[in-house]
Amino acid sequence: MTSSGRPYRRRKNLTVVSLLLLVLSIALGPTPSAAAGTDWWEPTARPAPDSRINVTGEPFTGTNAEGEVRGFVDAHDHIFSNEAFGGRLICGKPFSEQGVADALKDCPEHYPDGSLAIFDFITNGGDGKHDPNGWPTFKDWPAHDSLTHQQNYYAWIERAWRGGQRVLVNDLVTNGVICSVYFFKDRSCDEMTSIRLQARLTYDMQAYVDEMYGGPGKGWFRVVTDSAQAREVIEQGKLAVVMGVETSEPFGCKQVLDIAQCSKADIDKGLDELHALGVRSMFLCHKFDNALCGVRFDSGTLGTAINVGQFLSTGTYWKTETCKGPQHDNPIGNAAAPAAEKKLPAGEEVPSYSADAQCNVRGLTDLGEYAVRGMMKRGMMLEIDHMSVKATGRVLDIFEAESYPGVLSSHSWMDMDWTERVYGLGGFIAQYMHGSEGFIAEAKRTEALRDKYGVGYGYGTDMNGVGGWPGPRGADAPNKVTYPFKSVDGGSVIDRQTTGERTWDLNTDGAAHYGLVPDWIEDIRRVGGQDTVDDLFRGAESYLDTWAASENHEAGVNLAAGSAASASSSEWSLFTSYKPHRAVDGDRGTRWASDWSDDQWLQVDLGSARTVGRVTLDWERAYAKSYRIELSGDGTTWRTAWSTTAGDGGLDTARFAGTPARYVRVHGLERGTDWGYSLHEVGVHSR
């Protein structure tokens, strides 16, 4: 779920109460017909009446000549966000046992003319008025710029599947603060309660589709919980549905006045519960700083308004610092947001921010690192979009130190300079569903890296995510979509999509709902050529590669753990020991510290000759700018295996050709601070 402040997309003017709410937001079956065909992809008993699919031909199955699955990946969608935020922010349902008329109807307060459609007014401008009737007329919704109406009706998702999509990540989403301030709601604002409900409904939707196809396991909508299961589903030509989580306070881990409101026990309990529900990927923070990590800012008036929400939620405003590298968070700016600022207590003012201080001071907290390592133990994939660059950098350091591939960027909220690090780990990247021109431009920018690492690409539609979607390019636009057209694999024919009395055309309606995803991909093909679409069609294989490698990851044995250690010097303290063994005791809360001078070393005795190919160094603030990793068989004769003159602290990973050695020495040559050298933990690995 994301705000409307991304590149390639226009932003609406927002007013009064709406602004705060937007801020915080950015934060079937009646009697079945018997008309069944015998083709496996056609239901034996679709409800009547219902939406049309408008795709003919058999969906592709099996693998290509190299044994790889094929198909598109939507790495970021919100099927059931109508159940989030108190249940009345997104109107309509993805399915209903009472049929399409019950599923695709507006929220009660939107009748008769949208006068009380407050969130529609907030996000769509104007006076918020609209025709609330969905089925069968759909005069005003769904639409590419209507952010409050259901876009994920099951039949529309079916059309995307028939058009070539083979993976859909259903991010279970909510925000307790949005829920608490929105005027209309019919359930609790507890985030985990909503997450549990959305997970259950995902399985209910699977059962609903199964019923149309003759019973359990027979439908095309398949919830999967491991990569092998997903691969099998895709080889059958069906849609693998993966559950993720995007919420602001996972496990109750908010912070108030910089005090965490959760514990390690809460994190373990929460991760265990989510894993048991079937969740396999998640965000640790979103929009507001929490007890786990700092966030990547929003900009301009919207950023100011969200900063107000940050204060109301946590008691603190965003804090910035000068960035220490080329990566940076989004600029906050100092634009006024009067409507939001009126919500502040008397005497409170949103701080001003220097233009040269664009990074969030808050990175990955100790609890956040505990959660990251907990996800690694469970083979889960971590979403880094929305994390501050300080938090993201630490996450990537941890993953590189452990050779862990499970990192995802699913909808264009990551600093672009991180792309190669993500691919180098074996992670997966998807781009937000921008208009075709913008999507192609960004895809071309990173195409060489995909070629280098041999990976496919994905998109993140973020539908039902209050983000806004590609508008129409126009009936007279060059290279417009011509109906009917063939699917990318060439096996299906796709025509304009009709639901009830309304027929949508991407050229004149834009990406109004999920059923128009194939049309949008055809628009990309016609505007930008086949290369980008080919990369997208390889997305399913690459996503599964990342997932499988995460599941199968084994933590390497730390040869240094508990080994004998010595050093050139150790800082003396009356209260705490900074002796060498503190850097190999397995406790990141302890550390070795040297005297405050250059040319210091820490040496580890592995006990016998071992093959050494990787050394990890978890620096305290007192780090080495220039240092060497040295190896020895006898503790007397040393050879340099790796060195740097550009150390910047944090968590470093030195990789080199595997070499037999009994002794490993970290030799500091130049300090990065006025203090000495200090290491929380040293890891030595064979590979």
C-alpha cells in the first residue's frame, strides 16, 4: 500500500479533514448456471449473473525448454483491503456467496450520491460525489483514479491469470491509526485481528473458486506456502497466490516517545503466528517509524501531513541527518499542511528540515534486527520498500554477511542505488504499475543489471492500496492497444473486458481494475517493444528462485565462535570488559575495543587449519577506515587475503578465495573515528 506521491504519477489536491485521513492512509454464489464446458480452465458452474472474462483459449501449462516456469508476477496487491481500516474505507468485496451484486456494491454512506464518501473526496478531489451503483451499471467505478472502490473482484483476477499471470502476492494490509480517525467503521482497529481475517478470507476465496470447478483443489486460485508447491501450481497453468503482510505496527511493535511497545517474545510469537497463517513475506515498517525500523519519508505537503500522523501515532516527528552515502530517503520538504497541522496539540509545530539532511536518523533497531534474523530462521522474505536507507543498508549488510537471498523490492519505494546489491544477493525486484511510458523507462534503466544476473522482472499493482493507477493514453494515442489481441504466449485471445453493462478499454479508461492488467502489459509491448515484456514473462521463475533459496538457506558455521582470541591492546574499563574474547562470544551486546591509536589487531585461533573464505565484522561506532584480513598457518607468517581503504563501519563482509589457515587476524591500519577499533562480533566462515 502506497501513497500517490510516486514518480510518473500525478497527485490530487487535498483539502481539510481529508488531508489527515489521506496521510494516515498512506499510512458468490446464487444458483450456479449449468452452462459448463469441458475445458479444464472453464468452471463447471459459474454463478449467474456474473462478470465476463473475455479471454478465449487454453492457458499455457508446463515449463519451457530449459525446464523453467513462465508467467508474470504481481509482487504487491491487496485483495482484501476492504476488510482493513475498520472495514469501510475500500468499498466492495472480491467475492460474495450472495453473488456479484452483493460483492460489487458501494459502502452504505456513499448512497445516494456520494455526499458522505469522505475518503473518495479526499483521494479523488472535487466534491467526492459519484454514482454509488456498482453492478450492473458501474458508471463511476471502478476507475483508475477512484481509490476507494474494489478493484480485485475474483473474475477480474481470473482474467489476469488467463492473460499470463502466474504469481500474485496478496499483501494483508491495514493501519490502526487510519482506522481510529476514519469516521465510518464496523469493526475493531486492531491490526493483527484484521490480518488474521484477511488470511482466512484468502483461503475462503480459494474454496469459492474451487466450488465452481467441482471441488477442493480444482480451481485456478491456489494459495501456496512453499516454492515447490508454487512451482507445481504454475506448471499446471494455475495462479500461485502468496500471502505477505504490509502494516505499520506488526506484532504490536509501535514506539511511543522512542520507547518500544513490544518485546523479542512478541516478535517470535508474531512471526510464528504469521508463518502458521501462510505468510511468507512482509514489511517491518510502513509510513510511520516503529519499534523495528525507520521509514523512507514522503515529500511535500503530503510528507508534512504524514509527519503530523507520525507525531500523533508515536509522539515524535521524523528526524533527519546528512546522508552518509549516495543513497537517500525521499525529501520531506517544508510545505505547509494546515488541515493536518490543526490536529496538533496547542503549541506544537512540525519542525523544518534542512535540504542537505535527507536521511532518517532512525535505521534498523535492535528489535528490528532480531525480527530480521527471525524471518531468516523461518525462511521468510523481507520487503525493503518503505524502509529508510539506514535501515535498508543494515538489512542488506546482514543478508550479505549470511549469504541470505530473501530480499524483495515489490513496488518502487527502494533507493535505486540498491538495485545491484539486491540482485547480487539473489533477491527479486518489481516496479510499481506506472503508465507504460514511465514503466518502460525505469525497466530500461535496470535492464543491463537483469541481463548481468540473468533474472526476470515483476510489477506491483498495489490495487486496493490507495495509490492510483495508469490513466488512459487516449483513443488516438500512438501504438494504442488494439482489441482483440493475443496473450504473450500466443495461446489466448483477449478482448475488451465487460462486467454487467460496462465495457472497459485501456486506451480510454486506463487501468481501472485488475482485469485490465493483461491490457496494460499489451500497452507496454506496443509502446516499448518486446524486451520489457519478455523480462516480465521471466518473472515467475526468478521470484521462485528467490523464494526457494530463502527456504533452503542454511546458516554457515561460524568457525570463530568461542575460539581463543588475542589482540594488540584492549581498552580498560572499571565496569565492562573489552577483552578480545568478547568479539567471538556470540553476543552482539558485547565487544572488543582497542586503545585509541592506529595499527591495532585482533587475532582468532581456529584451533586447527580450516578453509577460510569469508570473514564478517560487526563494528561498533569505532570502526576501521583502512584494514586488512590476514591469514596464517603458524601465527607468525601472515598473508593478506582481503583489504579495504574505504571502510564505513556497520556490518562488513570480506569474501575471498577459500584458503587453509589456522589463524585469522583483523589488522586495523587507519581509524574511522577519534576512538580506537571496536568489534561486536567477528565471524569466520569457509565460504
